[in-house]
Amino acid sequence: MGLGVDLQCHVAVCGVDNNPTRLLASRTFRRLGVPVVFTAVSADAHHGYVFVQDVGGPCFGCVFPDAIDSDTYPCPGTPAIADILQLVGSVAVYAIDSCLMPRPRNWSYREVFLSDGFWDRSLRLEPKDGCLVCEMMSGPNGPNPQVVSPRTSDDSGV
Ligand SMILES: [Zn+2]
């Protein structure tokens, strides 16, 4: 982004290990009107998530308000663990497809837990009032996320 590369695209994917870059991607592609698929896994490789910043939907700062003041780079050199990466990767590919073609997706945030019996959770999020990133992008009346309808894996037939 800092190199001035043409960033026009139909969907962006952000799979970095730090919040400053995620927030930069959030703001940059929001400005361009491009959806962003964010992916992350925990350092212990038990948890991962995919968040889709749809055009007009909640931004990364809406969903992760604590990330706004974070300048940490949390990956401690942990080796990539194939099982969680493959699982999160498959959810991300589905999310990308849903941004490019009419594949149904009624969630914007989906997380998976390998160490838990309740291994999957999906949420449909909305912009959150008071999000500093949204306010920065569109002024004090800009959009911000709140959980609208938690969804379980039982209604995953969409
Ligand atoms: Zn926001």
C-alpha cells in the first residue's frame, strides 16, 4: 500500500499478523469501495477467524475496537500449524467467493475452535456506533458494528 501500487480489485484478502496493517487495509479498501476478507489464527493454533468487511458493513475497527490503539505484532515466531490454517483458509475462500459471485453468506464474522466441542460460530455484524475508524473515514455520523443476529452452525444451510 505504501508503494503506490494500484490497489483496484474486486476483493482484498488481509492475512497479516498485526493490527496496524489490518487497520490500514480496512481504511484503504473502505475508501476504494472494495470488500476485505481478514483472516487470523491464534498463536496456540486452536482458534481462527474470518471477518468480511463488506462495502458499507462494519469495518475492522468496529469489530475489534481494541485493535485501534494496538501497535503490537503478536506472532512470536510460532510455526504455522497446518490444521487451523487449512480450516480458516477454506472459510476464507468461501468468503472470497461470496464477494465475487452470488454464493450465499449470511455472516460477516466466522470463527472456528479446534479445542472446543462448539467449534464454529458465525455472526452477522453491523457498523458500531462510536467506531473511531468509521468516524475517521466518514465523520462523526459514520457507520460503526454491533452484533445483530448470532448464528449457530445449526442454520448453516444458507
Ligand atoms: Zn468501524
